[in-house]
Amino acid sequence: MNEQESKPSGSNPKETNSKQARLFIISAPSGGGKTTLSKALLNRFNDILYSVSYTTRPPRKGERNGVDYYFTQKKDFEKKIESGHWAEWAEVHGNYYGTSAGFIDRGLASGRDILLDIDVQGTLKILENYPDSVTIFIMPPSLETLRKRLEMRRTESRGTIKRRLLTAEKEMVQKDLYRYVIVNDQLPVSIETLIAIIEKYRYPNKPEKCLK
């Protein structure tokens, strides 16, 4: 796990400090393990708010509306683009994904930390307004490992998997934009490392664990 300085920019940033609520952002290529890690994090810190993203893609088997995503229609999503509803949004593989600006603002105003599970494009947009966000990129051990994970899902065609791997390559190149990078090789170790990062910011007076 590596730590590096984040250098976001933007006008009228909504800054936070150690005494205020924070945004924690986790990004990873599809199949990188961010959903599993996010769930482990929320189990450990049950007072952290989780920002459920909106998407126009169809639900996968087992996904629940309002829990995994808010599934919405393309025309409704586009109306909300025009009205400024989204803190960030992007079109990925033909589907829209977005984060509610109102949810973030209300959560931070109430003093609650918030976890965002978004892609690289979304992270850059969020950092324009929230430059003190703690950004964490989850790296797969290799593209071959990522390919196997995507194939094991048995939810996507070979063509879709190929597109996801091409996107993953582009995202992994941008990992240095993040404050922390965790290589998700051994899940228990990755979970422990992620929790240690969050504790560092939530409990600044607590002795730090050794982050490797």
C-alpha cells in the first residue's frame, strides 16, 4: 500500500478538516474487489454513510435496488444531468453512473463520514469540490487475475469482458492520482489495510497501525 499526496483543483472547494466529516473514495477496475472491501469497511464502521450510486444499466443477478445501486431510466438520468442533480456522473460502456450531490451535502452537513464507490472519472470530478477527500485505489495483482475474476462472475459476454479489461488498463495507469493504493492480492490483508487507513483519519489521536 502506497501513500502519496493528492493534488486536486477546482473553484470554491468544499474543504473538510480533521474535526469535520470526511469523504472516503474507493475506486477500482471492474472485478478489482472494491465492493467486497467496501462492505467489509461498512461492517467495521457502521456509522459511515454509503453513497449508493445511480445507474441506467440493468441489475445483475442478486443486486437490489437502493442497496447495490439505484436503477433508473436513461431519460430520467439525463433530466437530472440538466438540473445539476449529480455531484459526478459518467457514461461507461454505454450506461450512465452518477452520485447524488444532495446526499453528499446533507450527509456532511450532519457530521457523518461518507463512503463513495466510484470510478476514476468520478473521483476527479468529486475532488474539484471536495479536495480533502481521502482517495484509495484498489489494484488487482495483474490483468490476468482480473480477467479470471470477471470470467468467474458468469454475468458478461467475452466482448464485455474485453472492454472492461481495456478500461481497467486505462484506470490502473491513473492510480498515482490517488492518495493510497492497495494491491488486492490477499483479501484479509487488503481489508485490514483499508480499515487502518480509515482509522488514521477518523481517530487521529489513536496510535497508527503499520501500513504496508
